[in-house]
Amino acid sequence: MEHIQKTIAVIDIGSNSIRLQVARVIDKTYKVINDYKATVRIGDNVYKTGKFSNEAIDTLLQVLTNIKTMMDSDNVEVCRAVATASFREASNGQEVADFIKSKTGIDIEIISGIEEARLMYLAVSYYFQINDCNVLLVDMGGGSTEFSYAENSSLIFSESTPLGCSKLSYEYLQGDPPNDEQLKNLRAYLKDVFDEKLPKKGVTKLICSGGTINNISAIYNKRQNLSDASVKFVDTVFAKHFLNEIAGKKIEERLKISGVEPTRADIILSATLLVNMLLKRYNLEGFYTLSGGLRAGLTIDVMNKMGIELIFQGGNTDVTYARLVETGKKYYFDDAHAEQVTRLAKILFEKLQKILDLKDEDYRLLEAASMLHDIGQHISYSKHHKHSYYLITNTELPGFSDSEIAIIANIARYHRRSVPKLSHENYLKLSNNARHKVSKLASILRLADGLDRTHSQAVKDINVDIKDEKIIISLEIDKNSNIEMEKAGFDKKKDLLEKITDRTVELI
């Protein structure tokens, strides 16, 4: 079992909200144990007068005093609090930071826009596979928007711009609703900044973050009946429709739109317009959103400064695989067994792919299920296959859609005991195509798991000979290894593959 090294907290003090995240560091990963948000809009007066009002300072003190109490309750050992655009712009920003420290003990670091962009890039590297695309990261706050551009995971540039949604709304969209001239002027201003700061073309993936942009993706998810997740995808068709829907509405009317947060109704139009212009500029089918990006980046940065390198930073360019390992570690899985089962599952997948009519892209679902099939043992060994199903279903797996996570959870559920049955609710509620996929991939996982029954990693390779009426399997094993238990495990779990292929399966 890994040693819990530290309980750490990060605080993101933005123009619109203050967020606390408390995490427990476990080996080379972390687990969030507390998350708190207070909507404050402290930046509004800064854009009008250039300084924090007394009311904003009182609000800051009250919220951060509450946060200090929460951190004490969670026994936080390391804390990093950062403030962004509103503190950078306020003439009394440092004075307010010093005042808060004297009252709460919380040391507020006013970070530059470039540092903010760097932290966001850390988070994106953690959540997304970006080594095969040209990605533009857009972190839109209330007072500024940070842009970072990377080609094949190499960061090319980071820029901080005054394109915060609150700031843009105050400076350009004064009308309620804004008139055509105001919208035209904002479009022209955004285009000028884009032309000066951003690539003319070549962007293949757009990743956005920030509370107001995340509100847009939450509305999309709600209308599509999708579950909430840190990473979401919003298609361009919806983005255009939503812009048209809100552009001519008064703030009072926007408040009636289901899902629009009351504290963002007056600033959501500027964020929607900015995203639409980027989608059109790069001719993209949609954009991704990342919730809690700055907090994730801060947490990773704090861990790095503690001398802890996360798994995805260890030279493994497959971010999805690294996240699977991290998820397994959160539930104290046997990583050697999980990796052996995954390796054997891949061999079997490649040799049985044709007869099972599987596509290349189906392997990533099998890989995820193979890595996580035993995490249910964290709850109890008894019925751990069912516990694994529950944990996977309720765990965010970046890179996988909700429907794919449901398939992965079902594959893991059927790695032992019963084969898939329509009497099982979890299997019944899948689509017909998904059920077939689960059965085929589970038949492979069952064999792979059986061939490492003793968790000894004795099997080195698998040979498969497919005949008209049988499938003959032979093994290459470590010298002097006793694999009688593996043979028994294999015989016990071959039933599903025999049923699907209508062939007997023999181990020789």
C-alpha cells in the first residue's frame, strides 16, 4: 500500500469566483478530498475604478476565513493560493493580499498571466493526449484570457490578453441587450487580438477552460442528457445555436434559460462569442472544456516542487494509459498484475480480432478494463467484479465518453463469475452494439485474467491457432514456472469465448 505523503490545498482567487481544492497525495498521484466554490465577482469594481472596493475586500476576507477553517479541518500541510487578473489590475491588489495574510495567514501569490497559462498547460497535459495534434488552450477568466499553443505536445507560446468575459462585457456590451453595433465592435476587437496573437491556421484541437465557458458546456451536456465530467466536448452546431439564442436576449431573459448560472447571465454572451469566433477561424467541429484546470495545474505544480513527478510526466507520452495507472493507484490495485493482464489481453486481442470482428479502436476499451478490472477489491474481495463496475462507472476517465465508460465498466464486471446476461440491469441498458462489444472484449479479459491467476506474471507469450471447430492456445512461460493454477483459471473462464465463437477452446 502506498504511503500517503501530504495533504495539500490550492486556492484559485479569480475575478468571478474563489475555489478551494484539497487533495491527498498518494505515491505519484493525488485524490481530491474536498472542493469548495464561492462566487464573488470581486473584479467588477476593478474594471470600473481600477481598485478593489471595501465591499470586495470584506467578501474576500469572509470567504478566505471560511476556507482557512476548512483547511484546518482537513489537516492541510501545504497550501498555495494564487490570485489572477483582478489582483494584477487592481492598484491596491498587493495591499489587499497583505491584509488578507495578516488576518488569515493565507499567503496570496499574485501570478502573471504567463504563469497562469503555464499552470493551465500542466493541467491540459494531465487530462488530454496532445502529442498528436496542434492544440490551442484558451483559459478565459473574468479579467483576462490566457492562450497557449502547442504542436505535438511541445509548447510554442503562451500569451496573456485582456479578453476576460467580465471585462469584455463591461467595455463592449453595455446594452441590455447589446445592439448590433456593440456586437460588431466586439467582434472586430477580438479579431484584431486573434490576428496579432494567435496562429492564422493549423489548430486541430481547441481546449477551453474558465467558469463561464464551463457553464456553456454544462448547458450543452444538460440538453444532450450527458453526465457531468471534468472534460466535456461541445459541438460547433450547438455553439452557433446558443450564440444566436442569447445574443438578442436581455439579461433577465437569459436567466430563464435552463442551466445559465445567475451570476454569469450578464457575461456569458462575450464568452460564447469568443469561442464561436475561434471555432470559425480554425474550421473546427467543436471544442473541449476542462473544469478545474487551474486547480489541477496548481496541484501538479505543488507536487513537483515537493519532488514528486506524476506518472504522465515520467516520459510516458500515452496520457490515457498514465491516467489509467493513476486511477488504479488511487484504489491500491496490484499494478504488476494489472499490467500483465493488459499485456496478455493485447496479445489475445490481436490474434482473435478477426474472428471476433473487432475494430482496432476497440482495444482502448479493453485496455482500460484490463487495467482497472480489480479495483473493486478496494471495497471488498467478495463480489469485487461488481464493485469494479461501480467504481469505474463513477470515476472520470479522461479520453473516454460516457458511453465508452459504461462499456469499460461492463467489461470489467464480467472478468469473473457470470457471463453477460440480459437479466443483468447494467448489461440490459446498453445498446445492442455495445452489448456485443462487451461480450467479445470480456471474453478476452476473462482469459487474460485467468492466465495470471497467481499474480506471478509467469506467462510470457501466447500462441493462437484458429481451426474450424476449435481454438488451440499454447503458452510460452518462464522456465521452472508452475502454471497449474493459471491453467485452471483459463479453463474456468473460457466459456464466454466458446459461446461467442461457437468453437471449443483448448489450452495445450
